Amino acid sequence: MTDTKASLGQVRDRIDSIDRQIQELISERANWAQEVARVKGEGLSAIDYYRPEREAHVLRMVVDRNHGPLSDTEMVRLFREIMSSCLAQEDPLKVGFLGPEGTFSEQAVRKHFGHAAYGLPLGSIEEVFQEVAAGHADFGVVPVENSGQGMIQVTLDMFLTSDARICGEVELRVHQCLHSLAGELGDIKRVYAHAQSLQQCKTWLRLNLPDVECIAVSSNAEAARLVRHAGDAAAIAGETAGKIYGLKTLANAIEDRADNTTRFLVIGRSLFPPSGNDRTSLLVTVNDKPGALYDVLSPLAKHGVSMNRIESRPAHTGKWQYAFFIDVSGHIHDEAVQTAVQEIDQSAGSVRVLGSYPVALP
């Protein structure tokens, strides 16, 4: 027993020594971050120092160096927080998201920007775009696609009228929970949730709460906020929202698909340089003629540019006119992508580069 205690003591002493080294190195990194600010000059805000392409490059090197036992996701999260804190020494980034506090959008903000960023909970996706455009938020984070329910149309439609640029993307694994003040499922008469979440959990709801009224609200966190005053209602929301609003969790992981994932876009006002593993989003309107879509897609194939996804929406410029949202691999500064876009522009009604940004990390 004495040998065991001595051995355990040695291990703990070694851990303490490593902790001191880690803390010293983090402090040294923070000092060098201050040196970057000094070199760039005084009077700049956090957005002037933030470089998503550089951050993505650093985090990819973290993944390349990682050999366990921590997962790539955990290692990226730790380094993200260090980088976030170093950046926020002078002035934290202000990031708008669909509120209130506790939404999956807020989780996406924390995953991408870290907890040192200042989150601005807003009332709608439209308001996120507006606050970024007005300069009240440095960036915004908006949901654009769910692995089971497809594209989120309000986000796409905002790009038809907004000058926002896409600066990044975040993939968030979404676990839905059922929260309530009630003690058991039999006490529940109403379920509140965002419309997308109701769809993501429709099979579970049909099997477990077949007679309840399902009510769509602006966000899952708003659902949780409403339910905290209603003993016969429940909310579908993430684990965090349940804790924030003091609710009991009656069921976990009630989403119908085990791989339920939502993709978010980071929107800003600038186009950033390449990171080495990028995606470019295009908004293309076509002329009403035979082969119009072929004329858009053929330059991509001709120049070896891989198309990741395509989605059509009414263009809002006239009846039966459509715009295409196209994601391709590569950065607009890449020669192949640039040449293909130039050829598309010659035959399409219009082409707008919504953004070139780093591909989402784990």
C-alpha cells in the first residue's frame, strides 16, 4: 500500500509539473499575441486581428500532430479556447446568433469562436444579418442546413438581398432532449420547439406523445424559456437550454436520425485569404434559355472544380425566376475556381461570390 501511495504521489507530482509548464507556455503565447497587436498598431479592434484562414491552418496542424489519447475534436476545442482568450485580451469579438441564450446557434458560436467571444443573442436569423451589416456585430452565426431536414430556406433567402460574406462554417452534432417541469410524459399536453426540431423528432413524438399539441416557435431556447412557466408543457431543446431554464430532462437523444448534424455559416463583411482547404459559395442567377443550368455547371467540370452542393430558390426578381446557391471546393483565389467563375459569369444572368472560407474542422 505504501509503494502504491508513493507511486501515485510521483504521478501527481509529474502532472503538477506539466500543469506549470502548460500555464507558462499559455502565458508566453498570450504575450506574443500582444506583440502581434503592437506590431499592427494601436486603435484596432478584435476584428482587425482575427484571421480565420490563419486560425484554420493552426488548428489543422493541431490535428496533424495529435496522436491521442485525446480525440481530434477535444484537442481542437482546447486550442480554440486558448486562441480565443489570446485574441480577446484587448477587445473580444462580438458575434450575433439566433437567441435567446442556450440555442444550438450559440453552441456553434462557442465551437467556432471559443468562450472568450462576446455572444449577441438576437430575435431572428434576419436580425443576425442586419446586425452584421450595421457593424453592431463583427460576425454572425446562422444555421443553413440539417443532415436530415435539408436547407434552411430563410438563411438562403437572406443572401438574395444582403451583402454579407461567408467567412466560415461550423458542423454541430445535434442531440435533442425533451425538457419540462412535469414529472412524467403523461402530464404533458403541449410541446414547443423550432419547426426544424419538431421535424427531426417527429417519429419519437408520434410514438411517445401521440396526442400532444406541437407548437413551433422561433428557437428551441425560446421553447425552453416558455416552458419554465407551464407545468403541462415540454420543450425540445439541447441539454444546455434545459439547464439554463431550470427544467427537468424527461428524455435524451430523441432525434430520429443518429447522425443528426446541423451546418452553420459564419457571416461577416470581408473576404479572407485562402487557408489551404477551402470552400467557395456562389449565388448564380440564370437567363431563361435552353441549357442555362448546363452553361453554369459545365465550366466547373471543365476546370476540375468539384461541386459540393446546389440548391435553387426563387430569385425575387420576377415570377418563375430562380437563383442557384452552389458550393464548390477551393478558394476564389485558386486559378481553377477563378477561371470557372469567370466563364460562368459570361453565360449566367449574374454571379456573386458569397464567400471563400475554411472547411469545417472536427
